[in-house]
Amino acid sequence: MRRWFGRRQPRIVDPRNPRPRLKDPGRLDDDGLAPRDIRPHSKARPVPLRILGFGGFLVLAFGALGYNLFSLQVQQGAQYAELAEGNRIRQETVLAPRGIIFDRHGKQLVVNAGSFAASMVPIDLPRGAAERTKELVLLGRLLGLSPEEIDRQASAHAAEPFQPVVLKRNLDNATYEALSENEPNLPGIRLTTELSRHYIEGAAMSHVLGYVGKLDPDEYRDLHDKGYLLDDQVGKSGLEYADEQWLRGTSGQQVVETDAQGQIKARLQTTDPVPGDNVYLSVDIDLQREVVTQLQAGMDAAHKKQGGNLGLSGAAVVMNPQTGEVYSMVSLPDYNVNEFAEGITTQQYQALVDDRRLPLLDRAIGGLYPPGSTFKPVTASAALTAGTINQGSSINCPGRLVRGTTTFLCWNTGGHGSQNVVQAIAHSCDVFFYTVADQMGDQVLSKFASDFGVGRQTGIDIGGEVKGIVPNSDWKKRYFDEAFKETGDPAWQDSTWYEGNTITYGIGQSYLLTTPLQVLQWTSTVANGGHFLKPQLNNRITGIDGADVRPFAPVLDHDVQAPGQVLAIVREGLREAAQTGGTSGFVWNQAAFKNVPSPAGKTGTAQYGLPDAKGNFPTHAWYTAYAPAVDPEVAVVVFIEGGGEGSDVSAPTTARIMSYYFAHRDEIRATGPNPALAAGG
């Protein structure tokens, strides 16, 4: 017997028909295997809810599965196919070599040095956490980097997962060999050859050349649309920054086939990059070295004379007053710019920041100082042009000027006696310029000071230049009120412009602040007859074929308001200042400087800071000069911070620089290849 739904049922079999018979064949049609006739009460029975629910679930599940299959195969098929192909065929950007920087004669100042580098392709790093951590630890040990830093780099470059990222440049032989041996255990890591920037004059030209570095996030955001990559190099300071558009070049492309670990197996297609343009400077590198030497010697002398506390820094600029070409620009102390190019450490950078001499500051264009008596030619030009005085006006100097209860001393407390404007410039008579400034007023003086470039950038083609301050009563009220609101310091509460502010303004003190380049700029403007020319460090720019992309041309900013006859009077005063009886005549009378034809110049001794116990202020030492006095071809400014008297250290330093210039003037003024260099000299 067989069980059927738990009950024993008899099995009736017809021998002629082996199909089973049912107990009540009368209820069936003739065919014993036909469906049962459903009774009426069975038709009204409802389908159970659990059956409906289960059926609905099956419908939804198969619908979702079908949609996912459609999405993967149709909608996202191209994307996943591209990713799968990307594991084998990739397009990578090839960065262009930066252009080379030369001095004015074609002497190379920068090279693109080839070196081994370790690069990472973020997409090829292990996906699993354990495998990834193991690789990062090994890689960090080999490169001297923390695993966290490598992982951070990978995350930072997630937007460009197929583009190699340089982890470390300039690999030494031991590191390169260790990476080569472990390369099979380092998927996503490549050993490549990179071009790194090396500066031949790493210190003497540090502030002028600047350096390159990796893009930071803000730079990437601004430059991404111009084709820059996350791992790209960009000029950070100096001419590397200012000439970025010329030096960068145009990137190339390569299509490569890689294995599962991201290692290149074949290069299928290559578009070569186009190197950047070459930049030829107006700077003569031999003169630049000489200026560094002479400025350092002047600083050392000042440091010794000031008791070993001051005279630790300075700046010097040499320029052609007729064209604006900068032959030399030096700021000391300098720094080794190659440390930045090769990847400066945190400790190295912090040491530079903590150095009280501020070696990272380019004092020539970024340092602000009271100019002292070097400003007197501007005061004289303003007074003569405004009609406050004329060429024959005389002012008596008894050695002091008294206004109310305040006495303003002349540097010559014995007095200069009666002085006209030429004599006052030659003797640097303070009382004469106190009086003239007081009569002229702060508004007129500030107007002419602005015309001579005070309180504005000169426009030199390098970054980091500051404007300085051209003060007057309006400026003081605005500046002091804002400072008091921000700080609440009572020292800023009195914004009144006093008569004494105007009086000391006339001798380059008061609230007047300038850069050394601005001092040279107004000196050159007086020297050339009133043409305010833009100073230029770039002489010409050429393409890789040697053709000029941008030739040199003087750039006239404006002509000053002082007429030619006024500037001629001022120039006569500057010429006499460098003759016997003038403030710097004793310097130029030395036999060593007789090769300098008819020099003209002005000393400056500017008070700053707080007085000592005896009431004496420390002073900056200035000297600004040009030669010849008629139709000048070179102008020089020397500034020594805290250097004491300008005539003691800055004037002799300027004389030595000028003497070198005139001993080599033909080679310095020439452009193109130096004949001596071409001859192997």
C-alpha cells in the first residue's frame, strides 16, 4: 500500500490499463485521468495572503535583478569597459621641461638635471586594507617617508588616479637599488627619470631667480583649467614665478600598455612635450657676484663699527637709468635656493624663518625703510616746481630749527650758514629742507613724492614688491583710526598731523617708508631728465629655436611733473655732493675710484627704532649715485640696515661697485654671447 496525504488508499489496477483507478469512477468523465470536477463551494475560496505576498516578493526581486543587469550591461557598460581597459591601456600626461634662464650674455644660471624618482600611480595600489598597509610600510621604509604621508598623497590625487605622482626625487643609488629589488612587491610604484631644477648660483641669485615647487591646493584650483596637474611644478617666487607663462612649456601625452601592477610594458603612442621658452636676464652674473662681495664687505665693516649688534643685512641695485635694465639686484643675507628645489625639510625651513636676519626677505623690493637724506632731491624738485623756492633762494642754517618748544637739529650742529638749493643738496643741510618742507606743506610734498614713485610699485617684472608709504595728514588720520579700531592700542589714538610731521618729512623721515629700488628709481628719474622708466630684470625671451619671442624694449611709465630746468638744478647739487666739499667727496677723491667719470650722488642716514640710554637712535646707512653726471649710463643704490652713517660704509661700497662696472663696462653693457666666453675666456 502507498500513503496518499497520510491515508492508506487501495490501488485498483486494470490489467489491460495499468493506470490507477479511483474509488468513485462515476464522478469522473470517461477518461479516468481527466481533471476533477470542481464543486461550486470550492470556487469561492480566497487565495491565502502569504501566497500573494510571496508572489509579490518574487516579482519585485526579479524586477530589481533585471534592472541591475540592464544598468550594468547597457547604462554603465561603457564606463566599466573603460575602467577595465584602463588597467591595460592608459593615456598619461608628459610634463614639459621648463625653459632655461641665462644672464644677459648667455651664461646659464639654471639647469634641468636628470635624476631618478619614485612615482606612484594611485589606481594601482592594493585595494585590500591589509595588503595596502603592508605595501605602504615597506615603501615608507625604503623612501624615508611615513606610510601616512604616502597614503595622504594617494588620497589627494584621487581625482587623477591614472597619473603618476612623484613621491621622492633625486634618489641615491642605494635607494634606487632597494626599490628595484622590491618592485615586484610594490604594485603601483614606478622608478622613473625626472628633470629637477638646479640653480648654479644657488645663493647669489636666490632672491632674483626664486624657485619652483609642487602645486598647493589653492594653486591647483586656480590653474587646473590651464592644464596644470596635481603633481605639477610651478614657480613659487622670484623670476620662476614672474616668468611662469614663458618658462612652463606645453605638456605632451603618451598612451601606454601596463601590466596588472601598473608597470609600463609598451608605449603605444607619444606626443612629445614642447619645452618652455628661454629667458635672458638683464643681469650680468659677474657683476652680481661682485656686488654680493662688496655689499657683504660693507655690512661686515658696519657690523664691526656698530659694536657687533647691527649692520647684519642690506641690499644693492645697479641699473641703467636710460633703459631701466637691472644689471644687478642683491639682498643679503641670501639663502640656498636649491634646498627648496630639492625638497626642503621642515627643520631647514623653520631655521630660515627663525633667523632674525630674515634671509627670505628680498630687501631690495620688499623691505620698507625711511630713506633719510636720499629723499632730499625729491623735496628740492617739489619746492622748485611748486614755486616755494627758486634757484637763488637762500636759507640760513644755524644748526637747528626751532618751532615752538621743539628744536629740530641739523646733522651739522655748528650750522652751514646761508645755503641755496644746490649747496643744500651738496652739504645735505637739514635746516634748509626742514624749512622748505614746512613752507610747502604735506599735501604738496606728498603729491610730488607720489610722482617720483613713492607709495607705489615700480612695476619691476618680479613678484614680491611692496608699495611703501607716502604720508600726509589724510593718510595719518585714516591709518591711525583704522589701527586704533583694530588694536585698541592708545598709541594709535592721536591721528593729528603735526607741523613736526611735515618738517621731518622734508629730510626723508616722518612716516615716509620706501624700498631701496624706489630710492634708485627717483635717483634715475632725476638723472635721465625726468623719465620714470619701468625697471626690468628680463632682457629678452627666446623660443627653443632661438628666435625672439619677446625682445627687450624700455618701458616709459610716465614723465614727472618737474620740468627739465628744475631737474638740472637738482643734478648740479648731486654732482657737487660727490666733489670736494660735498658729503661724499672724500670717497670719490680716492685714487682707487678715479676710473669712475664725474660721479653724482647723495648720502642718507635715517633714524629708526627706539633711542638708547643717551637718546641716540640707530640709523640705516644709504648711498645713491649715478655716473657720468651728464648722460649717465649707470645708477647704484646701497642700503645697509642699521649700518650707521651713509658716508661711512654705503658710499665706499657704492664706489667700489661703480669702479668695477666702469672697469668692465663694455662686457657688461653688451647683450648676447659674451665675446670672452665665446673665446673660451
